[in-house]
Amino acid sequence: MASNKALTSLIGASSDTNYGPAYGANVVFPKQLMLQAVADALRQGRTANMADRNKVQAELESAMEGSNYEGLGWNVFDALDRLDPRVRDTIQNAIAGFVHSGAATSGDELTFFMSREVMRKFAPQVLVIAFSDVEAAHFGSYAFHLSGIRTADRLAYQLWQEIEANPDYRGNTTMVILPEFGRDPDGSSTNGFFNHRANSDSTRDTWMMTLGAAVESPQVIERPIRHIDLCPTLAGLLGCRPMDALGAKLREFRA
Amino acid sequence: MQVESKLTEKLQEALSKNLLKRFPVTFLPFINQQLHQWEYLFPNERKSTERLLLYVAQLSPEQSVSLFREVNELEEKMGVRHWQFSTAEQTIQNSSQLSSSPYFQEWRRSVQAVFDAADDYSRRMNEPAQKPGNRLILLDLPRNLPVDGANVWRRWQGIGRPVKLDLALSGGLGGAFEFLLTGKAGTPGAARERSAGLLDATLDRPQSSPADIWLVDAGRSLIDPFVDRQSGMNESRAVLLSCARLEAYRQNFSREMNSMRKDLADADAVFDRLRKVDVTPWCPVEVAAHPAVREFVRALYLTGNGAVIFGNSFVEWSASEAFRRARPSFLAAKFGVRSKPKPFTGVAVFENPELVNPLPAVDDPAGSAVDAQMLALYVWLAASRYEEYQKSAVCVCVAESLSEAYVVAPPEFARWRGPELVSLDRFGEALRAWIA
């Protein structure tokens, strides 16, 4: 579940045919659905609908049903441009929850509703959720950046609540929370918090939090952890055979 | 060539003697682009390019081989000659190839060393003639941005000091920023007996040159009076940028950006279109009249950093780029209030929110204040990256709602201690004396 489609639609699978699309993940871009709905409404002279929650729901559903839904994701699911009925129901439920919950209406909120619905309907063994409201920093609003952090913090907690309440996940799930990167330092030539491309510790070093089945007891680990160690560690949790990877499994994780 | 005719005779002569052949390949995209865009460069950029070229021109062949030895060796190691490398202009492909090389950082240091050598040479030659003048940066957090007196200057980490401004002693005037700038307060341009403002003091400087004074505004109230009056300041001696007055320019850019499909090829095509499109019809008069400023705004929007989205980001990024490119002696910038994102449609950042959602816009003064406080600091940090501002610049950030200013200044600037109130007149006088 990726809020931000960024510049690629092929984030679910490798393009290598030996282990690529046939083994890839299902991908959904909820924020892209919102953008599509706005664009459709604008193009078809229905922008008045965007001020009415019931009509917003119809606009989002219409965008979902649109022939170019492929462009919104689900690239490696059974149907590329026609939604599997279970998928359609899942997304419709998520949209209804999002529109009528009375909660905030950012892209990350819809991503959360979609993720929770997917957990309830499909209970995938691996679920990767990328929130991106924080990326308002790129446009220079520190207030929106902080708001995005608070939203992601709250939604991560709500996801954990879902894990604890959902029998498919309760007791057998590990949740790992990773900020994608830091921000550039104040005063850098790359314009500080706006970006994340400076060659600096402020950009590279971040934290990680792990909850659930893989951790023994509450603890804080202060030693630096290399990001290349995460892939073999998380793959080990899923029982994958040892990987040909540069990193090593982290000893703090219980396999 | 038309552009060459605008180069100095000295430079034209040097170029006619195959000067560019002495340069390593990786210097050429920058130099050629600067020469081709000469009419769009600010005096500081022209001088910088000229310094480099004339420095190399006066070297003997052996000396220039020695100067470029390290860069040439690195180019050899990087395999530049096997690259698809444009020597005509700086391209994304050029940057990508350079930055992917393991020798990139080493190459950057070597290139910088060449520029440093040119600057040293120029300083040695011109030292007796030119003494750098003082500089001033004046920033405004207007009254409608609510800031908390207890922590408004926290992010400045003690690099300066707050000064309480006594507006009563200055005749109970409303706007400290405007008073300091123009010597009057109230409605901009309104008839009122006025004392000299910082603008007058800067314009009166004997060395004042084009692009030496910049006024940047998230809204339009700072710029409108100067454009309407067409008097009081020589247009060619000040760059006037108002985010609100650039609305048509901004909207046209946003529309194009929003049309981008999410792939790199399409992004390249859109940016290419925006680099070439004639922007003059979208420009307000004060921008349309000056090719360098017109192109400055285009580059500003193309480099992002929110300049096309939020007025306050426009102010910060304009000021940062002005320092980098034009090194103005005086820059005044006013932040403003943006709207809250509208429900459900806030994700479409490049769309006009008024068009995509009929709900009325709602101001976000609290959020705008958070943005502006951070961005005001960033304006100073951007300036302080350059030698010109490190020892001879005063930065004043006025928080109108607190009648307070934060002052970053070298030791020789007038200092006020403790909780003493400083009258606006006295404060303005000290700033005028500094910049005069």
C-alpha cells in the first residue's frame, strides 16, 4: 500500500522474468486514486462534487472503476484493468470508511483505511505500507510536515490496534516502523528539511521501532544498525531460506 | 554572435584566442551555458564567469596545464571521454554521470580549487580598488502571523539577540517593517511626511548596481506601491518579486506540471517544454521588463522547493537563489498567510484549489506562522553560506505581532543590551548607517 506512486508503477515486483511479476506483490496506490478522482471531476466539470462527502465517495468509486485503474496500481494482481470483485468490495469499503469516518482527509488516511480493509479481507502475510503526508516538506511547509509526522504516528498506532484485534494477525505478527530517511540539515545547500539528498548523517541516520512477535521484551538498542541487515532479518522471520545478501540477521529478532 | 556582443571586449578577445580549448571537458557545459545565457545572468554571475575566464587567459600554457592537471587526471579516471557528455549545456545526463562516478567528490573539490584560484587572483589584482560594502537582510513576520513570544527565536539558537521595538516613541506607527523599509507606515504609498527608509539609504549608495536590491513578497502589498507609483525608486536598480502578482505565471507552470504522467520520460518532456515556453505574457510588468528576472523566476519554479505552491516557500527559495546568484546588498522579504488544504482535494497540490473544490478558502495563520518562522531562519542560513554575508551582513527579522526583532550582526554593529526598548527611529537609523 503506497500513498505515493512516485515515478514508478512497478514497485511490487522485479522486472526479471525469472522471479519477477509472477511472484510480485499486489500494489495499491490510494493517494493516486484521490488524485485521479480530482482530475476526473475537474475534466468533467463536476468539481462541485468535491465539497460534498457523499458525492466525493461516488467520485472515488468512479475513479476506481475507470478503465485506467491499472494506472493506480494492482499491477500484478489477476486482472490488470478489471478489478477482481473481492478487490472492488475491499476498496469500496475502504472508501466508504474514509469518506464517512469524519477523520482527516489526507492521502495517508485513505491509505490507512485501504490497508485495514485489505488486512480484514485478505490477511496478507506481508504488508508494506508507505505513508507520505510528511513529504509536504518538499513544498516548504514545516507545519504540514509536522502534521504529516503526527498523522503517521497516529495511523501506525491504529494499525497496531488492528493487528491486536484481528485474529489473523494477533500474536503472530511483527510490525516494523521505519522512517524512510532523515531530512537534510538546516543550512545545507539542499535547502534543509525540504529535501533528503545531502551527504550527511542528518539525512542518513534514522530510527526504527519493532513491535510484536519477533521481539522478546521492551528494550532500546542504541548501537547503529545497518539498513542492509533488515532484509535478511525480515526474510528470516517469514521462514525464507538464507538469502544471498550483504547484510546479516539481527540478533535481537526472534525467528 | 549576438550574445558575445554583450561580453566585455577583454573577454571577447580572450575567447577569440581559443581560450575554451584550455579547459577540461567537464568545465565546458557550465562555461558555454553561462556565455549563451549572458543576458539572463546577474552582474555577480557575469563577474564570476569572467573572473575564471580572464584568470585562465593570462596564464601561460604551462601554468594552465598545471592548474587543470588534477581535474584532467580525474576526468581520465572517470572515463569522461566515453560518456555521452554535452559540452554545450548542463544536462540531467551530465549531472547523473558525474554524480555516479566514485571520483565525484574528488572532482568537485578539484573544480572548486580552480574557481578559488581565480577568485584569489582577482582579489589580489583588485584589492586596493574595491572594499566590500555592508549588507542587510530585512525579514517580516507580519502581524497576522501569530507567533509565541516565548519561543519565536528558539530555532536561531542564540546566533543573534532579540530587540524590543518601541513603536510608541516612533509616533505609534503600525508596521515596523514598512517603517524601516520606507520611512513611513500605514497604507503603502499613502501621503505622509516621511523620514528616509532603508531603501533610500541603499539606493543612495555609490556602488549600488542592478540586482543589488531585492524585495520579495508572499503576497503583493509590499510590491504593489512601487509598481503603481513608478517613482521613488529606479526600477532597474531593484528586483521586485511578488508571489501573488506572479499568479498567472505560477498557474501556467502548475498546470503543466500537473499534466505530467508518472514516468521519467514524460517528466523530462514537460520540463523541456517549460524551459522553452515564452513566459513573457504571464509576467507582471516588473518581471516582464527584465529578462534576467523573468528567467530567474522560470528557474525558480523549475527547481521546485515549493516556490510554485506556497507564497512563503516562494519567498524563502527566491531569497536563497538571489543570494546564490546575485549576492544583493539589501534584501527585504515579507512572509504571509496561506490557506488550509481543502478536504479531499488537498492532495492535488499542483491544481488550483479554487478550481478543484468550491468550498471557500480558509486562512491558516497558525500553520503559516510555523512555516514562516522556519523559513525566515532559512533565508539567513542561505545567505550565511557566502563569504560576502559572513562578516558584513546584518539580518533583522521583525515579528510584528510582538513588536520585536531578532538581530544577527557582526560585533561592530550597534548593540542593545538587556530588556531596553529601542525606538523604531533609532533602530532604523542604526540600520541605515550600516547600509549607507
